[in-house]
Amino acid sequence: MQELIASLDMFTFDFERDVESQRGAFLLPFEGMDKSGAAVCEFYLKGTCRKGPMCPYRHPCGEKTVVCKHWLRGLCKKGDNCEFLHVYDMTRMPECYFYSKFGDCSNKDCPFLHIDPASKIKDCPWYDRGFCKHGPACKYRHTRRVMCENYLVGFCPDGPRCKFAHPKTDLVFSSDQAKNAAGYQKLNVSPPSCESDLVPTQPGLMLDLPSLSHLTVISMMQERFRSMQENISSGLRPLDQVICFKCGKRGHYANKCTNARFAFVGRKC
């Protein structure tokens, strides 16, 4: 009611102008002083502050998410240039070193965060895809989820907000697998794939493919690749240097000899 009868919105007092123009604010005696209790500089927010680091008001820069541990002890010398928060906020405190290192902290009034180490373990990408060869000994977390039937069919209308799991096909390769991939490039040999080497092309044989387990397919791929490496390393001699021990002629191997039955007859004669 007072605002309707005697509103002061049309008036501006002198002390309001003094506060906005920072009249009477003296410069700091030296740089790096603690200004955590001061207000934010209005001119700095507009980009027109000419006082620089000697300004008695705070010049916040960027978004800071963690409280400065040196400021908590009154030892931070960076002032506004510090990349950490100069505010006492329990939700943004740094992580406790002893709890993260040893799993226990003897200080009952510890101001730092105690984060469960199990919550920082990443999910296993192989297990999320369907199978992890390391089993319970895997260093990543194995979380059981129910796969989304709509996603497996081809499309899920809920997208990332779906409560069921959407399996991913892109996997993280280890250092050993990266070295093997580099070896393929040096030999100019493409690694065996399920589509080209293992999957039969005849329609009648495609019915037997679902009966193969995941481990069976992997063992078949490894055996296939091992045989390819043996052929590449050993190499085959030219046919003009090969002598068949059955017929004694050049140009073919003994397992492909067509004159073997006549070779013994000719020798007897």
C-alpha cells in the first residue's frame, strides 16, 4: 500500500549514485589481498574497470567448481586470479586425500569430501556390449541392466531418457590390440572379419550361425588369423623350383600330383 501511495521509484538518492560509481573506494595497498568479503565490481562486469588488480572489489573470472584449499587456511596469494573458489561451500570442497588413498579418514570433523571409490569406477564397455572375458576380475564395473527391446529392434522413441539399457557397439581397445592393428597395416593384411571369413554365403548354411556361441566365434577367428600369419611368414616357393617326390617332375607338389600311379610303372620298366 505504501508503494502505491508514496512510491520512491521515480527518485534517485545521492548515496545510490555514490555506491554505483564506487565513490570513496580507495585502491588496495598491494596486489593479492584477500577480497572474498568484498562485493563484485560492477564496472568489471561491464568491462570498464580501470583499476585492475588494485581494485578493492572482486573481479570474478570464469566458473569455479572447487573450493581453494589454500584459501581455507588463509594462505592463498592469487586473490581473484585463483582458479578455485574463495567461498566456504561444503558441496564444492576438494576430495579428502586420506579417504581417497587409504579408504579411511580419522578426522571426525574433516571438511573435505569423502567420495566412495566404487562410485568413481567406470562401467566396462565390453560388459555393456554383452560379454567381458575378465569376468569378476575385471577392473571396471559390471552393472546388470535390462536391454531395451525397442532399441534392439532398431528404434527407441525415448532416446537417452530410456530407463532400459542401450548397448553400444564402439569398444575401447587396449594397448596390445592397438599394436596388433599396427602390425596389420605393416603387413598390408586386413584382420579377419565375421562378415567375410566366418559367415557362410550360402543361405542354407546361415541357419547354423545362431547356434555358435560367442567364444566359438572368437576361437574360429583366432585360428583363422593364426593360419594367415603362418602362410605369410613361411611363404611358398615358385612352382618351377618344386620337385614332386612321387613322379620326380617339376612344377607341382606331391599332394596335387596326377602322375603318381604311372610313376612307379615307369620305374619298373
